[in-house]
Amino acid sequence: MSRTRIAGAIFFATYVLCPTAWAQGEAVVRQVGLWGLFRQSFDFFTVVLLMGSVAAVALMASCMLDIRRSKIMPDTSIKRLNLLVKGDRLEELRTFTEKDEAFASRVIAAALMQESRGPDAMRESAELAASEECARWFRRIEPLNVIGNLGPLVGLAGTVWGMILAFSALSDAGGSAMVGELAPGISKALFHTLLGLCLAIPCLLVFGLYRSIIDRICTHAMVMSGDYVDQIIKNGSEG
């Protein structure tokens, strides 16, 4: 099939079929009611998905509040480090970095602990500390990735359970069940799928967004921390 035909098929599905299907879905929801669908499909899998949604919202709020440059590399910390490093005020720098939580402060503190072992040991310790700091910030968003990948699987398990109920009703009716007898199981199955997707999509979206943000900020912080350590070593050799 040519690219033109594929593009035409996508266009048709997007602008013709999707609005029709969406309108039909809205009609069903208006007829049954969203709360009615929820009560009809409420079971163990629904509870698990709801708990995952609550956890996901809390994690997203935490990301929005904590994963910022002002948290990872605060301007006040940077100004203080610039003053102490360029002024070769080593003892004050040691005291400050032991208490400060900024990325660069943690790296410098690790490097200063190896000062007696020489420049190579200081650089190696700084690199290890920088890697650990990057990993620490990436671990903050990893639960979103886990929830985003588990959500559809839990929804799929609920879907299978709903189909089991539908076929059980068909079996109990001797293979001649009415549509109304099969509908609850099928509705439960599809509702679980919907909940799983609604949980996964925002989780994976936020995870991807903040992963790039962390990578950008931490890369900049690593470069800056390396410059500070090199300056400290240079000041020590000149002294």
C-alpha cells in the first residue's frame, strides 16, 4: 500500500470514524451514566487501579514541586560555592558543603573527603558522587514508570475476568443467553481496560517529560561540579 493511501486511511479514521465512535460512546454514557458504569464494574481490579491513580497523582504533584532547577541547583548555593571556591576558602567550603543539599555541594563534599589522597582520588570520588546524585533524582520518577507499565496489565487482568464472567453467564444459559445477561461481564471487561489506559497514559507522559528535565539539569550540574573540583585542585597545587 502506498504512503498516500495509508495517509488517507489515517485521515479517514481520525476525522470520520473517531468522531462517530466518540458520539456513540457519549450516547451510551448518557444512557447508563458514568457512575452507573463505575458501580457496575467495581471489583478488586477497580480498587487496585484506583489506588494506583491516587499514588500516581501524588507522585506527579511531587515531581512538579521538587524536580526543578531551584531544588537541584539553587541559586543561593551556586553563589556561595562560587564565592568560596574562587576565594580558596577551603575550610568554609568544607563546612558549607557538608550541610548543603545542592547537587554541586554533595559532589564537592565527596571530593574534599579524599583530599589527602591526591587529585586523582578527588576526581574519582567526585565522579562517583555525581553519578549517585543523578541516579537519586532519576529514582524519584521511576515509580511513575512502574505504575504506567503495570496499569494496562492490571486492566488486562480485569478484562480477562470480565470476559470469564460473560462466558460463564453464557454457559449457565445453555449457550442461549440474552444480550442483557452478557452485557455486565463485557462492560466490566472494557471498563477495566479503560481505567488501565487512563492510568498509564498520564504516568508515562509525565515520566518521559521529567526524565528529560532531570537529564538536562543534572548534566549541567555535573559539568559545573567538575569545574568546581578542578578549581579546588588547582588552588591546592598553587598553594
